[in-house]
Amino acid sequence: MSNLYVMNGDGSGVRQVCFDQDHDYHPTILNNGQVLYQRWDYTGICHIFLRQLMVMNPDGTKQRAIYGSNSWYPNSLFFPKALPDESNRIISILSGYHGAHRAGQLVLLDTSVGWHEGAGIVQRISGKGDPLTPKIKDDLVKGDWPLFLHPYALTHKHFLVSAKLNARADWAIYLADVFDNLVLLREEPGYALLEPTPIVSRKRPPVLPEQIDLAKESATVFIQDVYAGPGLNGVPRGAAKKLRLLAYHFGYRGLAGSDKIGYGGPWEAMQILGTVPLEKDGSANFTIPANTPVAVQVLDHEDKAIQLMRSWFTAMPGEHVSCAGCHEAPNEAVESKPALAANKAPQALTPWYGPARGFDFEREVQPVLNQYCVSCHDGSQSRVADLRSESDGARAEPKPIGYVPRFHPEMFEATRGKLTYTPAYDELIHFIRRVGVEDDVSLLTPGEYHANTSELIQMLEKGHHGVELDAEAWSRLITWIDLNGPCHGTWGDVFPIPDGAHERRMALRKLYGGPKNDPERIVETTSTPAEPVFASVMSRPAPLSLKDERKPRKVVTPGRRQIDLGGVTVSLVRVPAGEFVMGDIHGQADEFPQRVVKIDTPFWISECEVTNAQFRRFAPSHDSGYYSKRRDRADGKGLSLNG
């Protein structure tokens, strides 16, 4: 994969500035002196759709997305070039993921008009008046002619470009313009003419001063207000208490992709850096390791993630990173107001039960199961989940996984395309709700994957057989869910890293200014071993009866009525006044003791759940969205929930 580096004019001083998961393509200097490039993201989202346009300063600082973040359309914008004397208007090639090999439609972008989906695509130039038609599709430009490559802006209205007018044509050089004209300049039968570039003088962009300190191994991050921006839309102020900082440890050739670190996710090894408290006004000021792809999670009072960042940002040594809020727009200015964190020195991250390390189920979660679960879940009963470790006799069946053709030959020979996860992981992964690897590209609704939506947490909070977890045990289970349910914490846990690739990576890091820490190192944690906890026999109270329980009951047929909501009806049932016993002495601990509940006034309630059609009579713009875990086609958003 190709990442971006800088170097001096004589070839010396080579330094890596992008530490990304996949490709960084087509770097070009904007007229304001910044670098424009394209970054590929494959983390927790449907990966065939996200290749966003990024900018940064030439020293690697101020890396940020300017087009396509959380966008289903377009899949890709290749070969971007700024128009003369402008930095907002860009000529580019719009294309899909598979199919046309970076060729596609010739489009004009204006990031001052929009940055999301098709909002900033102001014109398509095809030479035949074709409209711009946004659609969600993998091979987005299949069967679409003409195809274009390598645009170059001569003026605000005129562009050099390589074009192939139809399947039988050769690639030739054309002059295109905003009036939708295509003029052939040069064609050579049997040859492809590509990358037209005029040999002319050009106004030199400003040289931006460096903002790095290579003597440092850290950077600082200032967040003005996490409640600003759509990321925490609807979350009441005060609900966010902390930030959890994560780092991605990307895979190796022949040992990468989905189903390796965990079954169905996450895509990469997840490292916990630590946490930092939020100020009352939602601000924070803290340090992070430099040259490291970092993600942020916003936590509530129980350290459960309210919002997930399924991407990353990278800071250079000594850089001061700042943002207005959570997923604010690229052109959104920071509100001019004092922030409590701005008056304090940057805080060091609070370690999470030990130094920064990859989150590994066997090392981080299995001790919790050993203490609280295996006294019952010990493999002695076939219908009860076995939550023991493999070292204690548990076994898990190998699972067929994806991307087998990309396995290193040694890995394929040893696994035959199947991997075995730790036994307890294999049991518990079905009881958590998580993003997975191919989820919604759009910005998640806050709380969508909150740990409380997982059956495991719901079951334990209900008092599962009287088991009461301590704070550390809760934290370990919750963090596992928030990190997308990983099984392995390093790539070496999955399979021995082939071809000396890790040693080579560490050598190149040292040579080109990368981080010095070894993400494959297994470190000791601060967790202290504890004696196993046995399920307690819960004391259940006697059943509660109403005072008139022995009297003959009057059977009442409930009243019913229908209401016309304007073409849609709703059936109601009348709940009479009276008393009833709430609770179940045979249920979980939170279902007793029982109590008598009195209904003073009768009321009407819908006989069935309210449908979308009924609800829209009160909120016409209501949109239930789609279920992203199931799709009607491989490159679709998901199944519509608006039926």
C-alpha cells in the first residue's frame, strides 16, 4: 500500500507523514500551499464506498477530510486538481470501487458549496449533456461513456484530459470545458495517451511554515465542544463524561483483512491508549502519541461509548491539533467562546489497567469469565455455554473466513482458509451488538451501538443468577463491545507474521521517523487475579396477591375503537381502571419483589405497535432508515425499514 512521505529537494530527509491503513493517492499542491490527496478507509464501514479527499500541510500537519466523509456517493474521486488561483474548486474523476480502474466521469467540485455525498459536485462534463445522477453502486461507472483520466485545469473553464469515448476507442487527449465541449487534440491509433500536462510556468503557491518538533514523540489535541456538530446530535449536555483514545495497528501483506482480528470485525487490531475526562462544557485538552492513527470514543457515566469514530486522525510530532466538535463540517468555524480546557495544560491520558496495548480477548476478558462465569459455565453441561479458556480444556470449531485468496501461502497451507477463535469468544460474540466490518457508511446515530443494546450487558444488568460484577469486570466487557468485539490484540496472535514483515516495518519506522513503540509487544496489565465467584441462590419472596384474589373475578371484554388518521386507521384497546400485580418472582433479580400497581383512570392504547404509516400522520418527514446488517444486494445500503 502507498502512504505519503516528504523529502528535501536533493532526496535527503525522507520522513513519513501519512500512517494510514490503505492507499494515499494523487498528492497535489493546492494554490493555498496545502497538499490535496485521496485516502482509502476500510474500518468499520462498507469499504467499497469510502475514499475521501484529504488536505494537509506539506509538513504533515492539519490532516483533515474536505470531501466525502460518511458519504455513500461518490465511491471515489481520483486525480483531483485545483483550478488556477483557487483551492475550493477542484476538477476530478468520479468513479466506483471495482470496474473502471480509476477511470470515470469528469466532474467539477466546489467544497464551499458542499462536502457530503453529491452536494459539492457542481457539474459533470461529458461532451454530450449527460446529467449527474447520484447512485449507490460498486461499479459506479460501468457501461458509462465516455470515460476520463488525468484532468488538468488550464483555466477556470478549460481542462486537458485523457478520454476514451467508447469501448473500441483509444485513450486520446482532449480539451474539455464547462460548456460541455470535448475537442480532440491528439490521438494515436493503437496507443493510450495519458496524463496531459502543459509545460508552462505556474504561480508558486505560498510556502507554509513548518509546525512540527521532531524532537517530540507526542502531539496535543484540543476539542472545543464535543456536543458541537452532528456526532452527538440529541445527546443532552452533561451525558458525555470522558473520551476513550484508541490506536489502529494495521495488518501485513498476506495477513490482513476481515475475520482475522475478530469474527466479522474489527478489521484491524485495536489498541487502547487511555482515557481523558471531559470538562463540563464539553471541552478537552490532552496529549496523544505522534505519527499514530488515533480514534476517539465519547463515553457516558458508565464508561460506555455514546458515539464511535470509525476512522482516524494522525498528528505530527509537536503538532497542536484542534477541532470544533464531533464530526463538524470541514468548513465549520470554531465558535468564539471560552472553553474550560483551554485554560489548562494538556492532560496525559489515564492508562486503562496498564500501558497502551492491543486489546486481546484472552488477556483482557477471559480473566473476568474465569472469576465470574466458569464456576457454572465449565463445559459440564452440553446446553450451557462453555466459557473456559482453551488452556482449561474448552474447544472451539474452526470457522471459514473471508479473503482466503489473499492469505499468505504459509497461512493458507496451515489453515486451509479456516481460523479458530478462543472458545469463550466463540460463545459470547453472538451476545453482543456491534458495528462489524461492513456497516453503515453514514454517520451513526448516537447510542446506535451503545453497550446497553447488547444482550450480554442486558442479561448481566438484570442480575444473571445473582452474579454481581465489580467495576473492572464491567469495564473490560464494555470496552470489548465498544472496540467492535476483537478476539486478538496483535497480528502475531492470529498467525505468525510471515516474511519478516514486522521486523521490516519496525526498521522502516526507525528510518523514516515513525513511532518507536512496538504494537506487537505483549505487555503486563495491572489486573489482579481474584478468586472465582459462584452463582448465588437468590432468595425469592412469596408471590403477592391482590386483596380480592379469592373473590370471583368479573370477566370484562375490553372495549375497542378505531380512529381514522387520514387514510390510515389505528385500532385502540381500552385499559380499565383497577389494580394488578407487577413483577415475576420466577424471573431475574430486577423482576421482584412484586408490587401492586393501581390504575386510577382508564385509558386507550394501540392494540399493535405503531406503524411507519401511522407515525407519519404526525411526523410526515419521519424516516426509519435501513437495516445495514442485511442487504438486498451486495453494494446496497441495507433493507429499508420504511415499509
